[in-house]
Amino acid sequence: MTKAVKPDAEEPYFPHSHRLVYRDHDVIVHLTGYEYETFGETLWAVGAEVVKDQEIIVPVRVDQTQYFNSYDEALAHGTSLGKRLVDEF
């Protein structure tokens, strides 16, 4: 996950998870922030998984094509990704 998004992080990452219920499924959005002192910012990578009745039905899918400059942007994208995974299931 990390190498495809940003392999040169200068500081340890900051993982966060967010849960939402969509169409009777639990969507878990995973956000990982990497701090870059050189750029003076944190960049966020996103993944999502789908759970129903405490069973993972769609394993974590990581968007390796982009990263985000803000936590809110990353969360919005991860929420959309998770909902799409439910719709495709």
C-alpha cells in the first residue's frame, strides 16, 4: 500500500479508521497519513473494506492511484470507495 502511494515518507505514518453503515453493511475506511517535513504537509492514502455480520465480505481495497492533501478529502474519497464496493458486491 505505502510504496505505491508515497515511498519516501520522512516520518512515521498516522493510521485512522472510520466506520459507516451503508445499505445494511459496515464500511470501514482506512486512512493513512504520511508526514513530509520537506513539503510541510501530510499526505493521505485511502483504503476501504466491507463487513456484514462481523464477517469481512470485501477485503481491503487500496486506491493506489492517488493520495490526498487533507484528511477530509481522503475520508470523502474513502467513503465513496466503500459505498462503491457495497454496490458492486
